[in-house]
Amino acid sequence: MNNVRQLPGLVLALALASVGAAQMLVAWAGWADRFGWPWALVAMVLSWFGGFNAFAVAGAFFFAQDYLHWSLGQSIALAAVGLMFGTAGIMRSWVSFLVGGRYTPDR
């Protein structure tokens, strides 16, 4: 019975992870379009080890500005989605809230 109660949370957690994956793809395209793929790789590695995911925020902004040619407000709105995935602690607490228990990712 406990698994049935966790199912909606697991579906929402999967949706949240899908948004995160899409955000990272958009960020990669933004960094690579503006600075080239080597700098995109450097930004991703620094973001991975830095503890704050500035890669997704800045990359999404670059993608919206350079590739989509959106206005400043629209570009900031797309980049703001990356703030959800800013730190690992935020994601852990959200997933834990959605599934109704402790979430400990395998590292």
C-alpha cells in the first residue's frame, strides 16, 4: 500500500528530472553556441565540482539570447528554471517531499 501512495510523487519526480535533463541540454547548446564546445565542457565540469549549477542558468540564458533571439525578459525567465537545479540539496529536498520519504541517490 505504501508503494501506491508514493506513485504520484515518483511520477512528479520523474517529470522534474526530465525538466532538469532538458535544461542541461539547452545549457550545453547555449554555451557551445556562444563560446564553443571546449568552453561548454569547462563550464560543465566547473559547475559539477563547484556545488552550484551556474552552468544551467547561464547556458540557458545564452541559448535564449543567441539561438532563439528572445528578448531579455524571456531569456531571464528561461534561465530562472535552472535555479531550481541550483544545488544538490534543493533537489534532494524536493524529491524527498514528492516521494514522501528520504531520497538518497547512489553516488
